[in-house]
Amino acid sequence: MARRTVFLMPVYNPARDVLLRTVDSLLGQTEAADIVIVDDGSLQPVSEVLGSREGIIVLRLARNGGITAALNYGLEHIVSLGYEYVARMDCGDISAPERVAKQQAYMDSHPATDLVGAFADIVDERGNHLFFEGTPGGRAAIGRKLYDNAAFKHPTFFFRTACVRKFGVYSADYPHAEDYEFMRRLFERGEIDCLHDVLLVYEKNADGISSRNRRTQLRSRLRVQLGYFQPAKPAAYAGVVRSLVTLLVPARIWTRLSRLYWDRQDKRVAVNSLPM
């Protein structure tokens, strides 16, 4: 095995054109990486949709078990094969060509870092830019953001397989917020950072898994916040209050407020956008 990094992407009943668009962005990396796709019990096997493509391993679950089960099944396989790094990916999103090269180089030069994220270009279903999402400023800034929510998008995660052995896999106790808990756990016990580069195009879809499971996700987020609660930190209280308010506010209104927040961040922070 010559490649050090592998993409991990769980899928369930993906549309062929959407799947191929995402896979093509992974195959087009300037630093080659293998791809592990976990077919979470799709009605049509993903291997049939993809056809034969070099560098792609498709693992198929007999029945649909949800994203956390699919992620952990893929992680166990990846760790057993001896890869050094895992790059998360979701079907429908697009990785910038230099994503693996930049994140792998960063991890090589920062051996104490367990996980690094990046900025994402959030677009609507027609590909129109909405805002950039990510957290600059290093550990202190990420820590402040984590009281509130995830510091960067899950599909930008790039982490060492060694940290899976040290800190464990994704927890099944926080449905639809497994990434937030994973990030909090690694922050508390290890080191995480966020590149200022825009390395992902993230499609915000009204029918996406986060939108469909919004209330479950928010309840799980609240449980993560309470589980990692620090009474001496005012930001911890603010994060809990925000989650409670979000549960009460209709999704369409909160989406507008969220966009206003990130638009303001765009004006404050210069990010390096890569050509897609």
C-alpha cells in the first residue's frame, strides 16, 4: 500500500450523477488517496452504480444502520489496512484538487495534531455561494466555537488513524451529532486545528440528512454540550442556551440567522479559495 491517506465516505441510495461528481473530485487529487465507500444497505448496491474504478474499495452493509455505524465500519477496515490518515467526505460535496496535499502536508509538519479541518464553501442546490464556514485562529478560537457548535464541517475532517486507537471511534450515543462529539473529544484529549484554505464545496440541501433530522441533531448537540460542560466558562452556558433557542425557532428562520452570522464572519476573515 503506497498511499498514506484514504477517503472515508458513507452513502445510502445515492443518485448516480451526484455520486460520480463527488468521486471524480476525489480521484482528481494532486496527492493521490485511496477511497473507501461504505454502502449503508442501499437498495441498489453502490458497486453497481460506480462500476469498476481503480483505487476505490466499496464495503457493503447488509442493512441500513445509519451514518455512525457506517463510519465506524469503514474506520475499522481502514485501521486494519494500516493507512496513516483518514479524510472524511460526504456524497454530494466536492473536494478541492489540493485538499489531500495541503492537509497531509500540514499533519506531517505538525506531528502533535490529531485532526485538522478546513474552510468550506457553502452553496445552495444550484451551486450559488452562500457563505464560507470554518474557524480560524488556532486552538483558542476553536475551543470557543466548540462551546456553541462544530468548528468546521465534518467532510473537512482529516485525522490520524492513530487517534482512532487512542480516542476511539464515533460514538453512537449522539445521533446526527457524532461529528460534534468526536471533535469535542479530540479537542479535550488531543490537538485539533483548522486550515484557512477553502478545501471543500458543501451543498446545503433541504433534503440532506442534517435538515431531515434537525431536531434529533439539536437534542444530540445539547447532550454533547452538557456532557462536556465547564461550569466556570460563560461560553458553555451561552452554547446551551443557543441550542435550546434553536430547538424553538423554525428551521427556515434559523437558516437565515445562520447565514447572517457566517456572512459577517466572511467579512472579518480572509480565506484562501481554491479553484474547484
